[in-house]
Amino acid sequence: MEALKNSYKMKIKEKEERSLITYFQKKIKINLRNSLRKLIKYELIFFVSWAIFVVLLITIANYVGWMQEKGLGNIVATIMFVPIIIIMIPFVITMLLLDSDQTSSDYNTLDRINTILESKYNIYDRLISPETPFANELHYIETIRSCKNNIYLIDKYFNEAGLRLLNDGIKDKIDISVIKLITSPDKVTEGLKISFQKLKDELKTRNIDITFRILCDKESLNNIHDRYLITSDMTFLLPSPDVVKRGQYASITGINQHFPFEKYWEKSFDIIEDWPKIKEYLKF
């Protein structure tokens, strides 16, 4: 009961943090636009003030005939209109920035904010959808690529497509040393075992230790619903590779909760060393 209460409190806290972060993101964008509006306001005041000064100057100059008598018409005109042109340049640029819904300033500012927030609060969200078939696999691969030091993945429906996505995600990475995979017997085949052995041999040359285990205990499997990707500083909820490939609506989300990976790791069988035992649970 106590564990359930703590889990509920964590969910409430996470929801409050997400709401607060969303609020600050919106607030920052609003402040950015308000700053542009203030800039326009001050420039308008200066422009109007200068226009009034110009009108008064022209009126006085014409009234006394000073421009005609002294031959200083061009000099006075220059004095009057050059500042107006100088003021109008930033005024026009500011108007263009304000009218654009997706300015580079907004993008750069908010991108830095999102990077900080993802790092500090583990806010990470990627959408898998039928409208983005190309981006779907990239989201999965980028999530793998964001991992550091270790990759622990538990997915009851992990298959050969998952191995390919994993391989793409760790390609050229030098900060991964340990990879542990857990799945159920549902998608396990002789072909999956062979493919994994090839990947294991290949990664060995890069000093990456990868191990694949099969969780066959029904009670343990019934206790697991989501798919978890765990690394040194982040835990992700993510869909199975088949879901990514089909483009069904799903999310890859960073969470602030602990998953007892080692508990299920100890209950699992090694796909290479314990293959005879695993074969007893396979569905042919």
C-alpha cells in the first residue's frame, strides 16, 4: 500500500512539473513577443517625436526664409531625413519578427530552453504516428543514441527489427559499454538468436558487451505491460519495434520512475547459453 501511495505521489509530482514547465515555456515565448512589442512602442514614440521636430523645423525654416537665403536646404534636409531612415530600418525588421509565427529567435531561444528542461526534468516526448513513417524509426534510433554508458531494454515483443534499430542507434557511439536486453518468448525464433549472435560478435570488436535474455516466467511477464529503456541518467517508455514499423500512434516518453530491471534480469535465461531451456517455451 505504501509503495502504491508513493507511486501515486510521484505521478502527481511529475504531472505538476510538466504543467509548470509547459507554463514557463509559454511564459517565456510571451515575454519574448512582449519585448518586441515594447521595442516597437519605443521606436514609434521616437519616430513620432522626431517627425514633430522635423515638421516644426521645416515650418520655422520656411517661415523665416532661412533655407532659401543661406542656401542650406540640402544640408537641413539631410539632417532631417537621415535619422528617420536609420530609425525605420530596425522598425521594419522588428515588424517582420513580430508578424512571423516561427521566428529564428523563437526557435533558438525555445530550443535552448527545451534542452535544459529535458536534461533537468527528464522531459522527453516523441510521437510515433501513421503520418510520419520516416520519422518514426528516427525517433526510436535517436532515443537509443541519447543513451550513455549503458542500455537496459525490456520489451516483451522485441524482435529482429528491434536489433536493427538498436544497431543503428549505437552506430559510431563510443560511450556505451554494456547493453542488456530482456524479452518474452513470444517473438523469439532461431533466426533472432542467430542475428543476435552476429551482432554480439560485431560489438565485441568495439568493446561493447551485449547480453540478451528471455523472461519465461508467466507471473513476471504478467506484471509487465510497458516497454522500458533505461540508461545512466534517464528512463524511457517506448513502443515495440513492430509498432514503430507499422506507424501506430504511440509515444516515446522520458519518466522519473525506477523500473526493477535487475529483478527480471536474474529470472531470465541467456538466449545463447540457455537456448535448450528457452526452446521449451517457444511458440512454433
